[in-house]
Amino acid sequence: MDDNEVIPVSVKKTDVMPLIAVARDQLLAEISTNAVPQSKTTLDNSKKDAINGDGFIKTARSDVEPEVTVTLLLWQISDRLLVCGVAKNELPDSNQITLLHNIIRAITGESKALPQLEVAQWPPFSGVQGGTSDAQAFLSTLISARLSSYGVERILLLGNTVTHWILPDIQGAEANTSKLTISSQTEAITLPDLSTMVTDKKSKRYAWEIMKGWSPMAPVKPAATIS
């Protein structure tokens, strides 16, 4: 398949993934119980919210930890394979979706259509506030519940940023490697994010080298490359 082929983008934007609503409610209840009431702070309107390279917004507040917003992208390819990424400014475009389709085909040896994109956000709804640690706790709980629900064996992480949010306990050198052991059941590989790979062919070649060392999920040799 050529990278220029256009594949329709199917997107389902949800506040939280239905299968893990129970985990969400438990975590939010814990956050609510442990929260310390805080007075509202008037923001200086002359200062714009700063959007950094990790894809979240930091708002300057004088009396609390900076609040953050995160948009987590999920494709449940199969019960065994989950793809995770973080949206920086917008959802993936058709070129990025086409590239992801080629990557999945290389990993699985199959050419099935991508499943619908799921979007989970922190904060999940208005009235919930929190900084980096709260967002990490919430998103990592969502992913843990998803792994348990499906029995996921492999996670494809698109960009190092997503590791920061859904795997906060993986620190130091291990977080910078392309392969990660999540549990006795689950392993992950980290590729550059889709927007980088679309614009930088060196990044695509680097991703392909990583995937070649990750044995295919199907019992056949991958039928495609992404270069």
C-alpha cells in the first residue's frame, strides 16, 4: 500500500471509554475524597496559556499546581494489540492514518481496516481539575483497566510523550528504550509519533528497524514495510 493512499478516518470522541467507566469512577471518587478545597484564582488575561511540546496546556495559577489537559488516542486493533498516542494540537489527518494502517499491517501481517479511533481526555468532564500527577493517575488507570479487559499482550506507543502519561512508573533509561516490559503478559514498543514520521523519512526508517525486531503477531512474515 502506498503512503499516499487516502483511508477514511473514523473517529469516536468520548469523554471516557465505556468498558472502563468503573475504573474511572473509582479514581475520580478517590481524587474527590483527597482533594483540598481551593479558592478560585483570577488569571491574568494578558498571559496566554502555554502549549508545550508534550501536547498539553499549562495554565499559570498562583496557588495550585498548574492544571493540564491531555488528549489520549486509542486504537484497539485486536484483543491482543493496542495502539496509544497523544494528540498535540489536532486529531491525526488522513496521511497519518494511512501511515498507521501500514504500520499495523507490517506488525500483524494483515490488511484489515483500522478500528474506530477512541479519544479519552483529562480532565474527563467539567468540574474536575488536577495537575500532571492527577492526569497520570487517571490515564494510567484507564489503560490498566483496558489491558485487563482485553488481555492485551502488546502496546504500540506513538511518541515518548504517551509513555509519560500512561506509564508514569517507568522512569530513567528504561523509558528511553524502544522496547518496554509492562508486565509478565504485556510488552510495548515506542515509535516516533505519526506527525513526525509523516514529515521525516528517517523517522519512518527508524520505526521500521524497531518493528523488524518485534516478531509479527500473525504467524506469517510481515507483508509490507512503511518506508
